Amino acid sequence: MIPKEGYNFDSVLIRSKRLSWSVDKTWIFVASIIIIDTDAFGAENIPLYQKLKGYECEIAKRGIIKKKYEFVNPPILTRLKTEIPLIKLHDGLLSILNENFHLMESIAKVNPDNLSIKMFNPPIETSEIGNYIEIYKEMYYKPTEIIWNVHLEKYLGDLISKKKYTHLLDLIIEIINLISDIVRKNSHRVAILL
């Protein structure tokens, strides 16, 4: 789906995935934010890709009864940092997101099962961690584009009313749109400072 004018992402893919333990489905929303596409990408853009990689983040839930949401660096990025010393973790993006009251309030209302903001990479089809890291290293040192993906997963049960369902979908798109705006602005700010 290509967004209408006024959205901060370039495209959004919406699909469902059946849960392994039931006939229910979880819905997956993946919005793409193109900073530099393949046609415009050159060797001079590699440092920007590598710098932005350290800004990746994902939502973490804390608490049992009253959940608190917070953006943190993904554990896989911390693991990859030990293998790729060039990766430097930055908290600039996650700090901006965490301090945005409207965004965090909307996230609490939606209660997503998963929410991450990561640089797009072609899928790595291996379950062996050593192979994964080797393939990942090659992509890190030889990127071909700079595209962010905002990935949100949410279980939408059949029992909620149509009105609540529509309101929830509106909130999800609002969250993705707001994050996309922040990610795009942060990427341009980092590019200027590089």
C-alpha cells in the first residue's frame, strides 16, 4: 500500500500471521522510510548507514499490572557490537521517542506485541548464529541503500467491536506515522552532523 499525501512513511505493508497455538491471527504493519534509495546510494553514503545503524531501537515492556513502555537498544545490536567494533550504540533516537508523551501514550493504548525501528536488510536465511553474523558483517560493510523499517505487531481478537477495531487501527497508523517523522528528521540531522 502506498500512503496518501501527508504521511511521513513512503509505504506500508499490512499482513496477518496465524498464531501457532490457535486459529487467531496477529497483524503485522511494516512502514518503510526511504532516506537514500539504491539508485542514489554511493560509497560516500556508507558512513551514514553505519552511523544510523547504531540508532536502532525497539519497545520494551516493564511491569505486570501497570505496564510501562520504553524504547531501548535491541539485544541483537549489542551482540553484533562485539563482532563489529565499528558499531556504536546511540541513544539519541530512543531518547526523542521516549520523551514524546503523545507517542508513548498512544503506544500504551495500543499495547503492541512487538514494535521495532531498524534499518532494512534483506532477510538472512540461517539459524546458525555464526553464519548470521558473517552475512550481517558483509551487509554492514557494503550496504546498498538507507531505508528504515518501523515494524509493529498486534493481536487483534475477533471479539472487539467494529468501532474499537477501527479506533485501534487509526492509533496504529498514527504511531507509525509519528515514529516515521521522528526517524526521518533524526536521519537528516545525523547526515548533516557527519
